[in-house]
Amino acid sequence: MAQPITPAQLDDLFNGSAPFALVDVREAGEYNASHIPGSSLMPRRMLEFDLPVAIPHIDSLTVLCDDDGQRVAKAVATVEAMGYSNVGWLDGGVNRWMSLDYPTEWGVNVPSKDFGEKVEVVHHVPEIDAIELRSRMDLGEKMVILDTRTPEEYRRFCIPGGQSLPGGELALRITDVTADLDPDTTVVINCAGRTRSIIGTRILQRMGLDRDIVGLKNGTSGWVLAGYELESGADRDELPQVSAEGRAAAEAYADRCAAEDGVDFLDVVGLERLAERSRSETVYFIDVRTAEEYAAGHIPGFRWFPGGQCVQRSDDVAVVKNAPLVFCCDGRARAALTGSWYRQLGHGEVYALNGGTEAWAVAGKSLESGRNVGARFDGSIGGAGEPELVTAARNSVPSITAQELESDRPDAILFVDTSQDFSRGHVPGAHWVPRGWLEWQVAEHVASEDARVVVTCGDGRQSLLAAATLQSMGFTNVGVLDGGVASWRAAGLPVETGLSGVMRTPADVVFSGPDRTYADMQNYLRWEEQLGDKYAAAD
């Protein structure tokens, strides 16, 4: 049975070595405004989908928190219904924690951002600002601009002429990227802001690449603030093949980093021992290759998280504190280098599988294909499958087609995904009632428990869970739009856009990149840079 955790007890957990997780179940905007350092964001509406991957062992101590205790009680009930047996909640929430003078911070993925600023200050990572870069581009100087974000981010917008090379691939492929470049060609590393640019530049700096290397200060945000246009729809994202020379250089570098930073190499037998440990505690098994490589064949039980993002979002990857981490690739370079960053971030027990998937296959073991990102070694949780609570809701909630909803309108249509999803398109006349606040806000739009209500969302999953909640509250005539707004669009029916009818200022979304206002970009970048001030003072 779930137990309250006092702020003092939580502080003791942070200062100890026992494994535990602190999960903040509020929405992203609320978390961004203020949260407890060391907490991981997982909005209440995502628990059924994300918790089994984030906390793979159901006996792990899982502490939930919100601001004042309202929503956390509902979240505790959900987590226990999912089978978790060691659940607690922060008594009084973040508000009481703060009132007792325990620390809070703002922002998302703060551990990696703070670490990035430390890396820049301590290692004097070279950088170039947007104005100087543009001037050098206009002069026709020799340079190659490498974008270390995900391919999806890159395709949306990039520095003109830049090419995609995700951060986790840099060390492995840089030898081949630069093989045909003149020795005086400058390598420019960029991301959307600061962290991935700093980390990418530091990778090449530490590797000892024999040419001029600089990171673009403030990334694409700095480019926009300098008054320049970004390129959209770029397709220069095909990764170069890895030559024997390139692999040898990357592996030599990875071996050095592993030795210096304390990453232990595992063989297949050692991996199987850790797999056995994972039956009684949380152990993270993470494949850091590209999505295509992972889908083509991966070791059962390994979750996919590309290396660069693995570092950028370390608090989303290692949600359980003090848990072992095992990284895998097709050899050892990418795994060991990701592990070295985690050791530098302060994680204690970090491993790389020596030989990766190839060693596993040579040992006569089978690989899995596809994107089953949540499977345990014993196969008990399948990320590609449907969560049990969603299946239960599907069996209890009637569904209707888009055509049926269009021809026979109910008393109320609710949309329970994020405000951003609602703004991008919803069934005309729908009311935005976020699932995290459903119990408290539904009465504003539904007159009585016997009113006919149809619940919608983007793809039909959140609406099933929301409808099941309404049934448990006593609503007797609840259905869902089968397939969500995606099916509505597919049927060729009109959608309504914008925040129509929304009377509260949404606090559920954190905008990034060019979606931010200029002022937000400026404040965000200044905040990131100021994280490094404490390291500058100690340098």
C-alpha cells in the first residue's frame, strides 16, 4: 500500500545510495516553471505508457509528486493498478518541499544542461557566434556545419547548408566525414541551443581531431536572434558509411575515455548476469545506435535511445537513481562513449557491452527486429504492445466512428490531449479538458452524469483511459472516437484549430526552438549560460 514520504525522508533518499525514483506527475509547463532537482517529468496522462519503460522493475521505490497533493492521489492509484508494489507520494508536494527551504529549479532536462555548461567552462570548449559564422560563410571560407540534433529536428529547420550528424554518431563517423576535406576546413557543431553543441564540440576536442573545431554559440536560436533565416526541409541526413579506419579511430578514442572515466566493459556472460539481476531490481539496458540499426536487429531487453539524446535527456533515461546502466551498439565505440558521459554526469555503475550486437550474435544468441522498445529480458513488458489499462478501457468503453460522430452529435465532445494538440486540430465544437485535470474540470462542460459524452484525443489512446475514468465517476453514457482525431482527418471531415473555448492559460506545454518567442529564446539561453557561472568561479 502506498505511503506518504516527508520532505525530510525524500532529502535522505537523495543523499543516500539506495535506488529510488522521484516522478513529477504534473504537466510539462508546470514542471518547467518549478520542480525538485533530481525529479523526472512524467505527466499523469502518460503514466500508463511511459512508466514501464522508465521504471522497469515493479518493486523499485517509486515516489510521485505534484504541487499540492490533488493529482498525486489519482496518479498513485494508477501506478498501483499497473502492479507497482513500492509506491510513495511526497506529502504536501513541491509546495511544502519549497516552504521547508529545500531547493527547486526551473527548466527541463536540467542535469544535462548544467553539465554542458560545466563542460564548456572547465574544458574551454571553443565557440563561434552566429554573426561571425555568417560573415565567414559569406566570405566563402571552407567549413562543414554538422547538426547534432535528431534527424527529425534537423529536417524541420537547420543552419543553411548544414548536414545532419547526430551527437551519438560524431566520434564514429567524423573520420569519414572529414576524409575528403582540405586540412584548413573548419568543423562547426550546432544544435538548437547550447548543450548538444557544447557536448559535440567537446567530443571532437577530446578526440584530438587535427583541424579547427568550433561550436555555434546558442545554436539555431542564436542564428534566429542574430536576424538570419533558417533552412527548412533539408535532406542532407544520410550518414556516411563507417570505414575500417574510422571505426579504429573511434574505438581507440572510446577505449581511452572508458579507461579514464570508469566505464566497465561486459562480455556476453557478464551481460547475462546483469539480466538476471534485472529480475529483482531496475537495470537499464540501452541500445544507442540509430533507429534503423535498432529496428534491423537488437538484443532482446534493450531499449532504444540514440546516444546523443541519451546524454541530452539523461533524467528521462535513468529515472531510477543509483541503478546500473548498460549501453550497447554494434561494436564498442558508441556504447563506451555514451557510458563515459554518464560517468561524468555522476552515475556510478555504468557498463558497455564489448562487441555489442555482433558479440551477442557470435555467441549464438538471437536478435529481435522492430521497435519493441519496452521489453524486459523476460519479455514481460512489451513496449510495442498496448498497456493493460488501455486494453481494459477498450473492452469497457463503446467506440464510434468519425462518420457516426459527424451524423449524430452528442451532448458534449471532450478532447483530452495537450493544448498544443487541441490547437493543431480537433473535432469542431470539442472542449479541451486535459486528462490530468479531468476529474476537476469535466463538470464545466458536461451538465449531468447521464449526458451523452464522446471523448477524443489525437490517436484514440488517451481518450479510452479518460472515458474509463468518467465511467468510474458515474457517467453512464460515455463513448470514444475510434482512432481519435487522426481517424476524423482520414475521413476527410473538417477540423477546428486554435484554442477555441479555452478560458484558462494552458500550462501543459513547453515550446522549443523557433516556436519560442524572441524573449523566451533570450531568457532561456541566458538561463543556460548562467548555469555555468558556478563552474567559472571555481575554475
